[in-house]
Amino acid sequence: MSFAAVIAGAGSGTRLGANMPKALVRLGGVPLLVHAIRGMNAAGIDDVVVTIPADVEARAAFTDALAEGEVAARLVVGGSTRQGSVANGLAAVTSDYVLIHDAARALTPVSVISRVCRALEAGHDAVVPALAVTDTIKEVGPRQVQAAGSGGVSGADGVVDVEPVVATLDRAKLRAMQTPQGFRTELVRRAHRAGWERGANEASAAPDDAALVEAMGEPVVLVEGSPEAMKVTTAWDLAVAHMLLTRDE
């Protein structure tokens, strides 16, 4: 069985307040992408494809980051959405199985990557690491904006922005998805082809690659994830990731 990895790295760093692709934002002096590739290499996966923005400057910056981190990867131009970017990355893969990962989950432990691989080796075709949900989760209806009136505790006029609760979900049955998500390569390629129209914009794009497989009626199984596989999206997340990275120093 042969394995490869596709790492989505074309996302912007807007919510991080970074004027660069998020994958190139530094954590402990090293780009997030380099951390992610090192994790794959440590798990025994050396064939890594990274999706990047289309402009020439981005390719040069990614090439420099790989050289600086002394890691190897093939660079592939991504699409307008994450789903489209992953589809482009999958086109460059020749392995039997592929792990689809987010550069933003830079500190994913090797043990999580290994669990996904072992489940694939055991015969499952779609495997996702996940965490149990500890918060109470509620389904809401359309947002409502109402006049707040005057006076009161706030002492000011204004509006109240609320969302009505529709239902309280059973958190015992809920899991929070992480990456890398592992697939038999032929299956996830077929899923991307079947759902390609969804990838035209972020509003309709699949929330993750497993959702495309599920949409075809194919089974997806979960393995234990890790809190350390958190996704770095905001400056707060980056600060938490830095704390995790340096906790033993």
C-alpha cells in the first residue's frame, strides 16, 4: 500500500491579520506548512503535494519556505475554494491512499496521522480523526435584528442581534472533525468529481472531503483525534498553538 498527502495551503491569512497565505505564517519561527510537512514525514509519508495560490510571488515564497525548513513537497496551484484546491492536488497523486490535510493544523500529532493510516490499512476507505463535543450545541434559526429600546442596564439605545433556538442537539452523538482525512485515492477522486459543482464558491463548497464521500452514500469511519490538532485560524489560535509548541521548554 502506498500513501501520499495533499496539504491545503492556498488559504489566505486574513483572519490571522497576516498579509500572506496562512500556510506561511510563522509558529515558533517556522511556517505552519513546514510543521505540517514534518508531521507527515515523521509518520512515514514523504510524498507530499501542497496546494498554493496562483501568483508567481506565492510560488517563490512557498519554495523558499520549503528550503528554509529543509522539507520537500510538490507545489500545485490551488483553486478558488479549498474544495477546488484539494481537487487540483489529488490530480497530482499516484498513490493507493491519500491523506488530505490542512496546513493550519500544523501541530497534529504523529499518533493521529498513524491512527488514520492504520484504519485505512485495516480496510476502511474513508477515515477521519475526530473529537467528542463537550459544549452544548444548539441549532438556530434565521438571525433577527430588533430594537433594543432605551435606558436599561446598557444605558444606550441600539439594536439587539439574536438567533432563535430551534433545537438542542444530543452532543453524545456529535463529533468535531479534524484532519488529516484519509481515503482510498480512487474513492475520494470520484467523490470530488461527483461534487465538483459544489466547489464553485465557499458558500456551497463541501465543509470537508468526507462530506463529498458521504454524499455518494459511501461509509466514513472516525478515529480518535487530538486537541493539539487544532486549526489555526485567528490570532488567538496562533497564541494557543505557540503555547502548545513551547510548553516543554
